[in-house]
Amino acid sequence: MENTIQYLKEIPYYGHFDVIVLGGGPAGVCAAIEAADNKKTVLLVETTGMLGGMATSGLVGPFMTCYDRDGNILVVGGIFRRIIDKLNQYNAVYKPEELDSPSIHTSFIERYHRHVTAFDSFALQIVLDEMTQDAGVEVMLYTRFVDCICENGKIQKVVLAALEGLVAVDADVYIDCTGNADVANAAGVNTYKGEERSSVPQPATLMFEVGGVQDEGFMTRSARPELPVKAYRTPLDGKYKVNHYRVFDVDATNSQSMTKAHIKARRQVLDAYKVLREKTQGFENAQIAQVAPVLGVRESRHITGKYKITVNDIINGTKFDDRIATYGYGMDVHPRNEKESGNFKIEVAQKYYIPYRSLIPEGIDNLIVAGKTISCESQAAGGLRCMPCAMAMGQAAGVASALAVENNCMPENISIDTLQTILKSKGAILD
Ligand SMILES: Cc1cc2nc3c(=O)[nH]c(=O)nc-3n(C[C@H](O)[C@H](O)[C@H](O)COP(=O)(O)OP(=O)(O)OC[C@H]3O[C@@H](n4cnc5c(N)ncnc54)[C@H](O)[C@@H]3O)c2cc1C
């Protein structure tokens, strides 16, 4: 057993909110905005200095498709569309209906990539600041969830590491959008990491952006280098997001593991940049514009919830009565070690659904989980982890939290009919 010490301390109490959202990524921001739009007092806690999660601090993009498997029918609307419309006001987005695959916006990938949404990540930071402010969300950046106090199957208080020190806050309902299921895990919910048998997660990638690319040199698939450095054109002239090498077996819940992985990934960025400049038409004069401050983690913990979405559900398109989101992207499971190859090994249904029960953890009553850590088989998460789906889940979690507060009940006991009616009235697509 590791050595331990006991640490007892009085810490400031920062007050009560109807809803506290931990983690300000695609799921968390949407959850917070939605709960606040439903007239609840909301605190949104984010450990970095920006909202957007992987979409901003991870420089991940484009938003993956919001259409069905074959790219013909729109399956994600709601708050995702509101974000696109706001980005459009800054001329910082190519809307999904404007883009098709294969193209420079999909790095010439064809399968499942019709109608992606190319966006500028700094504009997204601005848009998310505006949307949270307009909704009246209280945002605490640079503040990390570290622990919670639980009694009688409920979270009573959460402990946050603010810049001024540890502080406590509480709420009627908590929403865990940390991408690591940090809150669920600290509250004692059963979680598992990565692939069920091996616990190995999907690999991590440090994303970066280059500017000064001559598009006309890169317009055809044959322009891609032998080593396919995947580069995705953003809405800004000559600017591309690069998603290339991978670091395997990274435990995103362990500082040592993340430290080693990030250092390795930084070297990989240099290697990828070299391949781009030396072997890729159009990139001869490209310059690194920015490297993501945060390592891109595709998979971490999954919670054990009231329902575990299976691979078969994704293959068959199981139409759950309590569905709160629809998606159509393929099961994008990257190799888990250097010897494996290929993703998209199993074909998905034309569209598939996310049941509300998979956001409700077993064992803690006043907690909802949204985003990539919901209750599902590791492989099933391959598609639904993408940002449009995470936003749709966040929106549903936000509405559900507001309903639980209004009805003085636990999230598990809200009316699903009412939840679905509100979601549809806000543009969510559930059929
Ligand atoms: C390399 C890579 C490429 C990808 N490519 C695409 C793509 O092209 N298109 C696409 O749509 N999706 C893509 N994805 C998937 C997508 O980015 C994520 O699955 C998605 O962002 C998940 O959203 P989330 O809100 O669940 O989690 P995250 O985006 O991970 O957000 C979690 C947030 O919580 C914060 N946080 C973490 N711990 C704490 C804590 N203890 N306290 C407070 N805050 C905390 C984090 O800082 C972060 O802001 C990619 C992912 C990676 C890693």
C-alpha cells in the first residue's frame, strides 16, 4: 500500500447553485447553457483558461459529421446548430451543409466524413464565452474539481482547487463533464478505463495548426505524403489542423502517464511538421501557428450507468424509448498499440440513439454524466464520443438537471416525455 497522510483543513464555502457542471468541454458548456436557459442558477467549473475542451484547448477539429451514416439526413440540431450560427457571425465556420467528403476539410477521408463542420478554435472560445455569459452561467476557469463529500447516496459538496486555494460549493444536481468521469469516480461510482478486457484506451494525439499552406497544392488525395499526416483545412486562409502521430496506452487520470505522453507527443509534432514541409505539396512554406496546450485524449474512464450502450445497439440502431440524442458517425476506434492498424472495423446503423439512462450513474442519485464518459462499451464510444454528439448529450443533461430541480426529484425520476418534448422544441433531433 502507498504511504498516506491525513490532511484536515477548513476551507471557504462559496455557496449553493441549482446546478453545478464540472468540466467546460463540448458537453459541459452545452449542459450549463441549457440549465441556465431553463432559469436555473448554474456554476460551470473548468480547469483550463478556456471553454470548449478538446475543441479549443485540444485544438481538435473539424466537428465530426452531424448527419446520418451515409451523410444524407441531419441527425444533430439543437444547441450544436446555435453554436454554428454564432461562429458564422464571426466568419469562422464552414457549415456542415457547405462541405462534403472527400475534401481538404476531411483530409481526403471519405467514409463517414460527409458534412463535417470546419471551425476556428479561437472564435469558438469567444462564442462560448458569449453564450455562457448571455445565459447567465457563472463560469470559474482555472478551477479544478478535486473531490466530493457524499452522504446517503448523494453528493453533498464538491471541493474545487481554485487559484486562491481549495473551496467548497454545493448544488441540487451535479453534471460530470470532465471527460475523465472525475466526479463520478470520486463519488464512488464504478468506472472502467479504456477497452474492457485490457483497460487500454484509444491512443492520444497532440494536435497542432499550421498556417501559410497553399491550398491549390494540396487539392488532391495524391498530394498527401506517404506517411499520411492528416491535415484538415479550417475556415481561415491557408490554415490547417494537423492530427497525426499517436501515443499509446496513456492513462489520462495519472499525472506521470500524461507527463510522459505529452513530452513524447511534442517530439511527434516536430516530426509531423517535418513530413508536412518536406513531403507534402502545398505545405512547403507552412509554419506552425499553434500547438494545443492540452494533449488530446480520445478515451479515459467510462461510468457504469443505468444502461450500458453496446456495440450491437450501435450496429442495430436500437431506438430507445428514452433517447435524448441521435448520431450517425462510424465506430472510430484507433489502434490501441503500434502493431494494430485501421479504424472503422464495424459498420454502424444508418443512425443510432443515446438513451438517457446511459447518462445516469449507478449509485449516486443527484449526478448526471455527459460526453465521452457515459455508460457504454469502449468500442461503442468510438462514434458517440465526437463533439456534435457530446453537445447533444450536454444539452439533454442540462434540460434534465433543470427538470429535476423544478420537480424536486432525482435526475433518474424526471419525466422522459417532458425531457424529449423540451429537447425537440429546442431543435434536437430524436427520430
Ligand atoms: C486527437 C483527437 C482527435 C479527435 N478528432 C475529432 C474530430 O475530428 N471531430 C470530432 O467531432 N471529435 C473528435 N474527437 C473527439 C472529441 O474531441 C471528444 O470526444 C469530445 O471533445 C468530448 O467532449 P467532452 O465534453 O466529453 O470532453 P472534453 O472535450 O475532454 O472536455 C472535458 C473538459 O473538462 C475539463 N476538465 C477535465 N477534468 C476536470 C476537472 N477535474 N475539473 C474541472 N474541469 C475538468 C477539461 O479541461 C475539458 O475542458 C477527437 C478527440 C481527440 C483526442
